Amino acid sequence: MNNDIILEVNNLNSYYEQRGRHGRNRKREQVLHDVSFSIHEGDILGLVGESGSGKTTLAKVLLGIVNDYDGEVIHHTSYPQMVFQDPYSSLNPARTVRWILEEPLRALAKRSKEGWIPRTKSARSEMVRQMLSEVGLDDEYLDRKPGDLSGGQRQRISIAGAVITRPKLIIADEPVSALDVTIQAQILELMQKLKETYSLSYLFISHDLNVVYQICSRVMVMQHGSVVESGDTESVYNHPQHPYTQVLLMDAM
């Protein structure tokens, strides 16, 4: 193994159980087929494909949400985090921004002894303020709730909640698809900045090939649960080898 690999996936097959009427006639369906790839430190790996291609299932396997699989998923870092497409549904609407950003730190303090983790309320509060500033928001947002924020502001809070635990890997599932083009550009710029500041790597899931081209160093194309093509972004976009990739790129133009 190269010492800069932070995630290895080898020959991954994933399944789900399809239930018939009244819970009878259960059938185990395969979703992912022999998926293998790795993510290195500093990578932004784009994962593209149409709806139903297996992108979100792969993300859930990597995060331990889906456990019915065989093959290998090897994390070489701790606490991978996820940024979701819809921050309104992923943020607790009854809680303030302050609580939302402090909660991951409280949870981490209970299970880890790493020295950087704030152990007091005042230390957590200071880290929250710093993180809020890093995502372009000031202290006036601390006591607001998600419903009081715009879509772009909610996504900034969602990203802050992922980054505040200092992960090395963030899985971003369609993180800008619900935003207008201007706000998309701002969020992509923010993710690039945070990548440099915190030495992050991303698995960036999207159906929008133009967005992937803007931010990703490598790209992986999925169709029907299989990886049909992968490589550095320029090569795949300029010289696509698989017919499915060629169709996706043609449709994106």
C-alpha cells in the first residue's frame, strides 16, 4: 500500500433485500458489482453516473450505513464525514447553529482522547466560532436555526459540521445540486479552500459533469452498479473510452 492512500475499496459487492407483499418472498438484489478504487491524500475523486447507478449506495457502504456487502473497505483515517445534497433535511430544524456545530465535538470527546479535541464548553464555543468564520459566516448566525437560513447558508453549516471533527475524508453526495449556479460556484470555492486548509480529500458524487470538471482531479464513472471508466479528469473528459461515458459527456454539452 502507498502510504498516502486514505481509502481502499477492493472487489466490493453490495446487496439489498427486496420484500414482496406483506413481507413475503424476500429477494436479495445486487446493487454494486466488483467495485475497486482508492483515494489518496489530497484527492478530489468525482463519482458520476445517472440516478440509480449505485453512487449513493456506495457512499452508504463507505460510511457503514449499508452493511450487506462483501469485498474490502479499508479506511486508513478516522471519522470520515458526509455532506448531503439537502442540508435542510440533514440539519436538525429544532436546534441552533451553535448546538449543531458543538454536538459533533461533544460526541467525539466521549470516544477519542486526541489532544486537539476541546473538552470544555468554552473551548468548544471558540472552535465553533472559528469554524463558522472558515465557512464565511459570522457570530450572528450562532443562535439561528436552519429554517432561518438560505440554502447556501445551510450548506455552509453542513460543511462546517463535517469539517469541524477534522476528518481526512469527506464524502459529498450532490452537495451543490440543490443550489443556483452562483451559489454553487461559491460552495465549490469554499470546498477547495477547506481542502487546502485542513488537508482534506473528497469523494465528490454528482450527476453534473460540468461541476465535476471544475473541482475534481480524478473521475470514476458508474453504470448499473459497476465502474465502467476511471482516470484523471482531463483524460476521461477529452478521450472517453466507454460508450456510456461518451453519452454522458455528450449530454452534458
